[in-house]
Amino acid sequence: MDPSNLSSLPEETSEEEPQHISAFSSVPPRPAAQASSKFSPLEWSGYFDQEDDITFPGSNDVYHVYKAGAEGPVVFCLHGGGYSGLSFALSASKIKEKARVVAMDLRGHGKSITENDIDLSIETLCNDVLAVIKAMFGDSPPAIVLVGHSMGGSVAVHVAAKKEIRSLAGLVVVDVVEGTAMASLIHMQKVLSSRMQHFSSIEKAIEWSVKGGSLRNIESARLSIPSTLKYDDSKKCYIYRTRLEETEGYWRGWYEGLSEKFLSCPVPKLLLLAGTDRLDRSLTIGQMQGKFQMEVVRHTGHAIQEDASDEFASLILNFIARNRIGPHGIEIPGLRRPQQ
């Protein structure tokens, strides 16, 4: 979550969880959509290949993931605060041609349900991601490229810095920089409270996100916005799924020391920005020293992966190719890998 762009962050809710409900059925019933609407919701299945629930013995927590692709390294995507895994849907439909994609709903977001949806501390979020990766891939994971947008970018950096993923082959951070984020924290609550809070229909929420400028790609908004909402029976309207305004105590932890952590991660790194003015001093020096690759994607808002999904997908695939990241790690030409 980039505090300077919080207008693009839908949010609300900690759902009351019956014992071990499947996340597939966690979306509340809603009034029938107008099929002819320019802003009617789109199904994830046109972009990802499957969705899945990740659960753990002795826990009622359910982590929802979307998956696409059949071969190549795994591009593991972490969304920003108030978004969901479907924020990467349009990009995934292109990336999956040459790599596998996993997009996770972090706790308190999308279809994931935990016993404490408000605990968005960086440590808790990192532990969630590591647990899901271990549950999905076991002790011999394929090559993994962590991709994180905004708050998810912070999570990706912290996960990479722990050095617990032995097969980590790359790190991509999307539109979040420590300097800008820390300076903007003071304005966060005001920005959150100034957003429209209630919607009479999902179509209205999609329309508001596009016309309000938080998302610039209607197709992506039709895919991702529905997963950021829940239906409130008492108010008879849609409200935000994630209660970001209640997580203020964790915000500094997302961004403090982020630049140095990013620079110290011992894997190929890519920083994608919507504008060069977001670079802070540490990153400017690091970039001049060639410590990471940086690309500025112009004419987009904060959600680069949604607003310019084709360009985003191309940048991810080019990063993988440039760093010779294969299904099992860095591929060295002429070196034959032993059979597993």
C-alpha cells in the first residue's frame, strides 16, 4: 500500500468465521448484476487456471490462492493493502505463457479468512507467506520470483531478507519506496476516510474506482474490485472487505528500513515505479551502483500491474529471461542440470 495513493485501496472487514468454512463460499450473496453493464464483474476463471484454499492442521485459517501456468519458475504475487490476488489477474493471463503464477490473498483480504484479520504486522504477513509457500511446494520448491505491489512489496522484501526460501531466484517490488511511504503515513487516515464507503451495487463500486481514478483499466477493475468488497446485511450495501483504518499500528513496520533491506537481498532485483520522483536517497545511490534494475512505467496510477497489465507482464518475463531464471533456478548455458 503506497500511502500517497491510498485512494486506490478498497478495504473493510474481519469476517466472523464459522468453523472451517471454505473460502470458495465466503463471498456473500448479492443482488443480481446487470449483465449488460459496462461495469459488471468478470470471473477470475478467464485469466487464472484454478483457485485453491491452503489450510494447516490445527488451524481454522484459510489462505486463498489463484494459480496459472504449467511450467517455468513460479512468479509468486503479493498484492497491496486493500487489494486482492485478483489484482494480478490480467498480468497472469500473459505471464502464464512462459512461467507459473501464484497470486495469494493476504490475511484480511479477498477470500482468505483468519482468526485475526486485523493483524497485518509485517512479521505475521511474512510468516503467512512462508507457510503458504511451504504448504504448496514442500521442502524442494521450484525457482520462485517474489513480486509485491505496495504493502505486498514490503512483505516480499521482508520475506526475501529472511533467506528462508532456498530457491528464491528474484525479487520484484512494484511502486513502493520507503522515503515516500514514510513521509505519507501522516496523511493515511485522512485519505482512507475521504473515500466513498458504501456502494449500492458491485457495479457502482467498479464504476467509482475507474471514474475516481484509482484504477485506469476497466477490465482489471471488473476483475479485482468485487473481491475487495463484502455485502453488509444491516446496511444493505457493499462495504470494503479490509479494515485498513484499524491497522495503523502496523504501518511504520511495513516501510521502516525497507530500502536497505531491498538493497541487501542477494538475488536479482527489479523496482517498477510509476514515476521517478518516488526514488529515495538510498535507492538512488543503489541504482547508480547497479545494485538493481529499475523501470518507470509511465501513464499509470499506483496499481501498475492493473493499469498497464501487458507492459507489466512483459517486464516480469524480460526480468526472468535477463537473469536466466529457469524452473529450478538460475540456468547457466552449457551446464546440464542433473536429473532430480
